[in-house]
Amino acid sequence: MAKCVAESYTFMKVIVVTREAQKSLDRMQPQRRVAIFAKLDAYARGERVDIRKMHGSDYFRIRVGQDRVIIDDQGRVVMVIDAGPRGSIYKE
């Protein structure tokens, strides 16, 4: 008798960091940078994170302690637009 086993494949999203975001991340303290990448990896794996759609924009923000990460979720690709402290990240 054949046994039917359903296999579940989870696909991780690909994270792409823009040049502007990379510059912001390079200026951060290493501990903050590691926390941001850990949160992005969790989001890419499908775990729950504190994410919200930004008003008047197609972008989302992920909260990482006092820092915010602006992302553009394009399905399989997550583009990191910018990252920084919550007070100054939204100003253009």
C-alpha cells in the first residue's frame, strides 16, 4: 500500500539592498546593522514582523527597535530602499 506524504516547500524571498540603503547601513553601529539584517531575514522566511504600509507610497516599513527599514516587496524580491532611526528616516 502506498503512503501519501505531502511535502511542504517554503521559498525564501531574495533581499536586495540599494546603494543608498547600503550607505546608511555602513554608517550604523554593527549591533544595529545585525539586528536589521536579522529582521529582514525573518521577513524573507515568512515569519511575522512589525510591518506596515506607508501612507501615500507603495513602500512598507519594518520596525527594528528604534530603527526603521523602508522596503519594496515585489513578491519574490524584497528591495531595501533605506534604513535609519525612526525620527529621520521618513524625511526626504
